Amino acid sequence: MVRLSPSDLLQAASTTDASTRWRLESEDLHVRNHDPRTDHDVRLTIRRDGDRCHHAEYHLLPAQSGSSVNLLQSGEYTVTAVVDDTERETATVRVSDDPNQTIVVEIINGSVRISEGVS
């Protein structure tokens, strides 16, 4: 299994300028560690209609966040996040080009919360 930093997932064609990339890319997944002093390991699985669409492990430094763009097609997904092999949460989230339909995984005081939409 590949261990990725959230910033490794930021993908944009180098031949396009920033304003063009903004229009072409859609943030599908946002992962954020709110803990100011603690690293966390996050294992994330995203499924649609029972099929696994994405699986990765992230190591988040204190207060680190990252996102993935153009990772998923629009639709409804079941997201499971496990933090430090102890805290687990599963939620159903819609994904689309609308920022209010983005998978958001937040680690707060060692607990994990999955929600829809970047605030």
C-alpha cells in the first residue's frame, strides 16, 4: 500500500495556468488534522455501490491539511476513515463540482468526523 501525504494528491497539468486549473479541477476530498500538537495516521476507504474507488493511508502532521482534486465522479459514496487504528467513522457523502458536495475528513482531539462540504 502506498503512503501519501495529502499534498502529494494535488494534481494539475503543468501546461495550464492557475485560473484554468481552478475551472477544470474539482476538490473531491479534503483531509484536515485540527490537532495543533499531534501527528495522526489516517486510513481512508471510499466506496460507491459496494465497489472500492479509493483507498489510501495518510500521515498528517499537526494542523496539516490536504486535498485531492478530480479523484471521483459525481455521485454518492460511502466513506470510512480510521485514525491511529483506534477511532473509526463511516458516512455517506455526495460528491460533485459544488464545493458543498466534497468529502471532508477532520481529525479533532484524536477523533474523526466525516462530513459533506468545505466550510
